Amino acid sequence: MDVANIVAQVEMERQIAAKRLADLDQLLEALRRFDGTRALTADAATKTARPVQSKATAEHWADARQQYEAGTPISEIAKWFPLSDASLYARMKQERWKKPQPQDHA
């Protein structure tokens, strides 16, 4: 059994899944901008995004980013702040947060 090859394949699948998840999160964020009663709003028609109302403060976002860049999983961060996984992934992608570096367990 070639464990290294299996690990590489699983990592590749994980990256593909993460990309797909980020794309889906972005789509969900865009859909949530609409109020559900109109197909298009003036903002959507002119291709400018309306700000999404959030319970999160600027401090929440800064703390969440710091936690993420320190290696805390998004699912854990979402438990601590009034933020969803989807909004965290969208903000992470939009602001290009630094990916946590893998820990060396040697």
C-alpha cells in the first residue's frame, strides 16, 4: 500500500472540495443579498453589491481573522463569534486571509 500516494490524492480531493465549498459560500452570500421577493434589485442590476447586515463587529472580524491565521478551523471560529461558516469563508476569500501553515510534527 502506497500511503504517501493515498495521502496526496486525498489532499487533492480536499483542495477541490474546499474550492467548491468556497464557490458555494460565495453564491449563498450573493443569494442572501436579495430579499427573496424580487428577482433583481437596483444594486444587482447595476452590479454593485449591497452590504450584508451582520451582527459581527469590526472587532469580531479582526479577531476571527487572527484566529484563522493562527490555525484555528473556521468551524471553531464560527462557534465563538456571531458569524456563520459561510460568511467566514466568503470574507476569508474576499480579503485573502493568509492560510495557516501546517504544523511540523517531526
